Amino acid sequence: MWKPNKSVLCVILIGISSLLAGCDASYYWQAVHGHWDLMRHKQPITELLAADSTPTETRQSLTYLLQARQFALEQLALEDNQSYLEYVELERDYVTWNVFATPELSMQNHTWCYPIAGCVSYRGYFAKQDAEHYAEKMQRDGYDVYVGGAGAYSTLGWFADPVLSTFLKRGELSLAALLFHELAHQVLYVQDDSVFNESFASTVESILLQRWVEQQGMQNHWPAYQAAEARHQAFIQMVLANKQQRNELFESDLSDTEKRKQKAALITALKADYEQFKLSWNFSGYDQWFASDLNNAQLSTIATYNELKPGFIRLFTQTDQNLNAFLDACRQLADQEKDQRHQHLLQLASDNRL
């Protein structure tokens, strides 16, 4: 069994800074303890594949995942840093729970700043009750808050991230997409810009997945996946449209009382839009999401992963769908000021719609 010493714990504190914030000793401890608990339970995938006791379904999923991992390393020209070569069986549905917060009358995400990862728009916990307790504190301080479970997280290459049992609950294409997304964070990560980072990773995920399907001859899986993706994009656009309406409301000269009134009306309108969405798509898979408050923080989670993706897709087209050229262009954007790169990507998306 792996036993960390003090120096290892110090390295972990730095390496998992995407889960650390401020000088809150209890928060640091839960992050260190949570990550250490994962590390002490990890098993080499090669050993699991060789063991007769490994369930056939798990063996097949892990074999498939290793193939997808090698494909991604080659496509992204990543060095093999041993990430996703070990496996951890979790006894829970999520590995972490993230707290998101926005002011009551603003769509500007509250951010937490970490030693290496910079400022990001969430605060992660390895225990759901800890996340909910912190969310209650933020709510008492007047913020809109949302707690969401995460099936994966990345240490950005600081550690050899393991494959988690939560990965294997997905279908084949969704599993590959998740792996591609997480590895994309090792290609490019910009401090203090969650929307850029997640939208970039979501774009790389989509690009690699299509190539993976073609290479593996999985075209028979593609129509069903594309249909589900089209439905999900319709959901995203519905949420982003409501977010934009809120943003315009909050930036207006109306009184706070009137803003609260109209915000409530927009929440009601979003619920009505979803009822139409369910009829149009004959799908109720977002019922649990819509059962929450639909507050500003909840909408921000969708924006973080998708708001700049249309611009990235357009940039990929402009680089003749050459992945290396696209990644170079993204690195050039990363060197710009945050507002400048966001505006450039939003303009690319707007031009593509003309």
C-alpha cells in the first residue's frame, strides 16, 4: 500500500491546486486526503487485464480505453506521462462535487484562485456533504449557488491521473469522449479562464471522437450518438439563450426589485421552454437538472463548457481541419488578454452564422 510522506503531501498540495483555494486549512486537508485516498486504491490496468477475477465487462472497457488513450496521445502529440494507466474503483457515483456561485443579479461567475491553476469558477470537494455545507455558506452570503457531481477531474499532468469506475458507466463513444476531454487539458490550459479551457477541451473532444469513430470503423454507432448530441446542443442553446437574456437584464438600468421580478419570469420561461423541448425531442432526460432552482450559478455550468465552443469549431475549419495548426492557433489565442481571446472566438462564431 502506498504511504505518503510529508514532502509527497506538499507536492500533492501543489499538484491538485485545481481543488485548492485560499488559506482554508480544512479545505486543503480534504483535498489532500481525497486525492491520497484515490492514489492508495489505484491498481495498474495491465494487472487487472491479466487477472482472472476481473469481470469481463470491466476488462473490455479498460482494453477499449487504453486503445483510445494511445490514439489521443498520438493525435495530440502528448508525451506518455502515465496518466490513465491505473484504475480506481469508487464506491460512489461521483469523484468530486463542485460548488458554483454567481451574484444574485449577475451572470459573472464567482472565482476561487489557486497556486498553480489560477482562478477558476468552481470549488471542488471529495465529499458531497462538504460541498453542500460550503454552498449553504455561499447562499447565506447572498450568492446563487449550484452543486454538481463530477465523474472525472484532471491534475493537468501534475500526477498520473487514474481511470475511475465512474468512467466505465458510459457508453463506448461517451467514454472515449471523456478521455479525450481530460487529455486536452494537458495540451493547453490558461490560468484564470475556465470558459476558454473547458470550451477548448470540449472542442478537442468532438474533433478526436469523430476521427476515433472513423479509425475504429464504428460508424454504425455514429448516427445514434450524433442524434443525442444534436439534442444536447439544442438543450445547451436553450439554456444559453436564457443566460443571455438574464445578462442583458442585469446590465440594464432597472431597479434591483424589478430585476428580481424579471429574473423570476425568465426562470419560469425557461421551464416552459423545457416543456416544449421535451415534446419536440420526445425526451425527458434533463428532468433532474430542471428540478433545481435554475439560478444563475446553475446556468453558468452550461456556459463554462460550451459558450466558446462554436468559435473554436470555426477556428478548426479556418485551419483546414489540421489539428496541429488548430492547436497552434489556440496557443496563440491563449497568449492574448482574456477579453480579447473571448471576443475573437465569439466573433468567429457570429461570422459562421451569417
